[in-house]
Amino acid sequence: MTVAYLANQFPAAVEPYVGKEIQELRRRGVRVIPGSVRRPDATQSASTNAALGPELLCLQPVRVVTLLRALGLVVRRWERIAGLVGRVLLRGKESPKRRLKALLHTWLGAYYAVLLRDRGVDHVHVHHGYFGSWIGMVAARLLAVDFSMTLHGSDLLLNGAYLDAKLKHCRFCLTISEYNRRHILKNFPAVDPHKIIVSRLGVEVPERAELRRVARGTRRIFTLLAVGRLHAVKDHAFLVRACARLRDGGLDFECWIAGEGPERPRLESLIRKNRLQDQFKLLGHVGQRQLEALYGRADVAVLTSRSEGIPLVLMEAMVRGRIVLAPAITGIPEIVIPGKTGFLYAPGALQDFVSKILFLERSMCRGDRSAVSRLDWIRHAAQMQVVHNFSRGKNLTRFGSWFLQRIAAPDSHPTRDFVTQDSLTQDSLTQDFVTQEWSAPRENLVLQQI
């Protein structure tokens, strides 16, 4: 079996799960042809290419001869994509600019089909629902093979262009949270619910995860850590404004952001404007060893995004015994259960965020043994949450099984209902790690102050 696996950019440092899924399918005997619409990340391509083999297909730079062949393929097999072109030109509420881009992406889809047509491809899968999914869908229809995709967060909730057509024509759709699945079924009621599968991401789980609570008196400065791209959707500006309030309230703290991106100049200006140069550090891209050290020194790992799936950075922090604070949006409450595996704040509510930081600082740094003990229970529960429900190894195994079953028997529903048994609600998550794995007095599980 041969699967063409396309991403907007591959390899990319911020999307390690794409390579992991490719490796899982190959482990099961599938020939996978990785593809990238954009040029690969130069810092990642050499090592990833060595691991994944020489078959990486990159659509850029575009070759004129192949473009002409793609145009010929469209003419010869027009009936296979006529409906898609009709959707672009005649239906929907997209702007003229968006429609023009879709037509160009249709041409790129034919271009991708030309690159694939002599490789014996049986199925096309696209990671993310951005323009790459349109390209992959067009290529699949021109090649007369099935198409599937994985939806995360912004590609579904903020930038869902032509998702109606993509969901209609895909054989199945993987998505990373139960929230996303409900969103799809609510907003696209014509979609067969059996096509939408919750396939959770995960992180590496140490063989023996140990709590790493900082002993009292080892340092004086309370430390916040945010990990993520410096992109507008991550809303690090919110974190800067919150830190200004914390400083004005007399808190002795420091805040680090590990990550790089286009928002850096704006954030640097905002830090200077709020006179936070002594408290705030933009660390840029950091390696894994340095990131481990940062997690070890942080008191609280914070997330301030306006849109997310279920971020890997929360899983990474929780499995390392860090207290996390994140917005109560999208699928985040499926991993961060307030007062049990971490803390949530109301989206966009600056005062709520600041109040919870101040509460956590008091609980950790003022010598209240009862509060420290309760936080230790939360750290342990957070680790168990990741170990049982967000382990990369376990979830990759499930992914491989679902993926191959749907390809092998595409017209029949699986005998086991993966959606209801493997999609975990907040209540079932709580049951999994609280009731079965550890026990504590109920008053120790929920911090009443929050």
C-alpha cells in the first residue's frame, strides 16, 4: 500500500507529529511518500530527510514544464474536478481573492497529481485543513484515489475555507479533540458522523515521570514560562500586559517565552513600552536540552492563545510536573481540568489570569504546607492525565490502526465505535486518572480558592 502524505510545510520544527505519523505507518509496512507544499524548514530538513528517506516531494520551486503537464491533465480529466471548480466559482460566500487562490491551488493540485501519478499511490492524506488540503483533494480526484485529512485548531476554527467541500469528499477526517468533532458536526450537519474520528496527539512519556517540585528557599523569583511560536494567534501581547499588572502589584517574578516568529518586533516594542525589560525575556528558538532546563526552573507554564487544538506544550509541561494555566477554549478543558490537573482562566480576561497567577504564587512561595500539598496532588494528576491519555506512543498506535482500517475497508464502518470509546470527555478523563490510578481526600483535589 502506498500513501501520499502532504503537509503545508514538511519537515517543520513546530509540527513533529507529522513525521511521527509517517514513521508509524511505515512501521506497519506502508510505503509513505512525504510531501510539502512549501520549501522545507532548512533547520529540520537534513535530519528528517535522513530518517524518512529520499522520497520527499516538494511542490516548490514550481517547474514550468510540470505546470504545463498539469494543465493537460486537467483538460483530460476535467469531469473529475468539475464539481470542485464549480464550488469555487459559483457557490459559497468567499471573496474574489479567495476564489482566485482556490483556482491556483486547483492547478497546484493537478501539479501534485503529475508528480504522484507514476508512483502507484493508493491514498492521499493531508495534515491540516489549510490550502494544502485543497491541493491534496484535487490530486486525489485526478488520480481516482481516496483522500483524507487531519484538522487541528486554527485550520478548522479560524481559517476553514472550503471545508464543506473537503469534508464532503474526504473518505475520513481525523481531528485532535472532541471539541473539534462536535464543532464539525454542528456546523456541517450533512457530514456522516462516522467519518469524523478523534485522534489525539501526544508527547514522549518518560519511563518513570518524577515530580520536580522546587524546594522552598532555593530561589526567590517566581518564574512563568510560555513555549510557542511568536504568532498573533498565540497572543503573547496578552501575557506582556498581564506581566505589567503583576509588576505594578509588587510581584517579584520573571517571565520567559521560548519560541520565534513574526510577532517578535511587536512584542519587543510592547515590552519596552511597559518597562518590562528586567522581568521579560524572549529566548528565541531553544533546543530540547535547554527547553528541559526551562521546564525544570519554571513555577507555572502559561498559555495565552486565542485559538488552539490541544497544545503539545501543555502536555510537555504537565508530564514534567509543572503547574499549567491556560485559557478555557476549544479542546484545552479536555486535558486541563480546573483544580485537578491544572488551572484555566476565562478567555481574554486579563484580571482572571492575573488573579490566578497571584494565587499560585502565594500557594507556592508563602510556606503554606496545605496549599503546597494540594498543588503536588495536581502535579501528580497532571502527569497521570498525560501518561494515560496523551502518550505519543499509545496514540500513534491508535492512529495507525484507525488509518489502516479506514483505508482497507473504506465503505464499511468499524465494528468498534472509535468515536465514543476513544474520544474522552472531561468526566471520563477525570474518572480515568483520579478514581483508578490514585486517590486523595476530595477536598485535596479541588482548590476552593480558585
